[in-house]
Amino acid sequence: ERREMTCVFTDVAGFTTLCENLPADKLITLLNRYLGGASNVVVDHGGTIDKFIGDAVVAHFGAPTPMDDHALQALKCAEKLDIFAEQFRQKNAHLGLGVTRIGVHSGIATVGNFGGRARFDYTAMGDTVNTAARLESSNKRYGTRIGVSQATAEMAGAVAGSGERLPLLQTIGQVNLKGKSKPVTVYTINTDAEEEFVWAYEAAFSLIDVDLEKARTALAELFRNNPNDPLVKWHLDRLKDGGTGTI
């Protein structure tokens, strides 16, 4: 059936290399601990684990059980997944474990049992699923760990209760994703930053389409105080190289 839902994709950077360097018993222990912890976060937010693809986790919110707040729960889940994954990575830094990248997108997907006589499983297919995967991959370019589509952000905001805390979104920009005819407005959840910084970043970002010189000045000031924020550096470098606009 066709179902409105939110899809979450995760992937661990550099895991193939890690697989080649670790003994099998240590790899299995590490991967099971990671996947177990990530799965608990998904289930705690009402999501369903679709499948594991190596170290990658594919999860759905809104299927098979309908959820009115699927986008909101997926957004909160992505924030908690990032916190869990970063803590797990730091505890296992001596093994060379990479960052976990996450993609979140909401829309209509076709869900049901797919397969044949030998094997089938319940899964989702369609543009919503593909876009979540593209958002996960797009983090590589910007140095972020989470990519959230505007569709998810708007749906989550629409169902959030009065006074309810929402993850603080930091705008990446309008991104040309593979397979999409129009740019998609994408945000990240910056779990490393304070609210004041994100608001200052948003003010600087909003200047890009208004006054490039002021935007460069504002971003340069942010960079001096926050040199490790990937988006500040990415946009500042882009504007210094003659880039314009937010696409």
C-alpha cells in the first residue's frame, strides 16, 4: 500500500576498512554492540527496523503501524542516534571507528512484502526511501553527520505540541540531490553546538542571498570563535572562492 512515512538511513564512515583490519570475533562484537544500541534508539521512538546492510541501519516511522507524528519521532530519533553513535565512536576510537552519517526524509512510499517463494520481507520502496539515502550520503560533502529534509522538518513542526522541545536545526542550504529535478532544502542537527551559536549561524546564512560581503564577514567572525563547525567553514570557503546563493 501507499503510506505517508519517514525513513531514516544511517551509515558508518570507513567501516569497510575497519572490517579488513579487525579480527572476525572483534568485528562481530563491535558491530553487534553498535547495531544493538542504534536499534534500541529507533525502537524507543516508535520506529521499525527495516534491515541492516552491513553497518548501515534502515528504519521506518509510520509503517507497518501508522503514526501521526512519524516525522517528529524520526527527527528526535536522529538526534539521539547521533549522540549515541558519537559516544560509541569515542569509546572505540582506538579501533578507528568512523562517524555515523544519518539521512531523514518524509513522504509517500510503497510498503509491503517484497520477494519471492524463497525469501521475502516487509520493506518500503520509492522516492522517499531513495531521498533519505541521498541525504545520508550528502553529509560527506558538508562535513555534517545528519541530513534532514525540509519535508521532515515541516511535518515535525506541524504536529509538535505547544512548548515541546524540537531538535535545533541548522540550515545546510538548497542541495541538488541525485535523481531530484529540484533542489531540496536540507538541515542538520548540530548536537555539538549551543543554541546561541546556531541562531548566530542562521543569521549569517540568511545574509548570503542579501549581501555577500556582510555574509562573509559574519561567517568569518563565527569561524574565529567556532573553527570546528563544518558548515561555517564550508560556506565561508565557498564564498571566498566566488560562490553565491544558497543552492
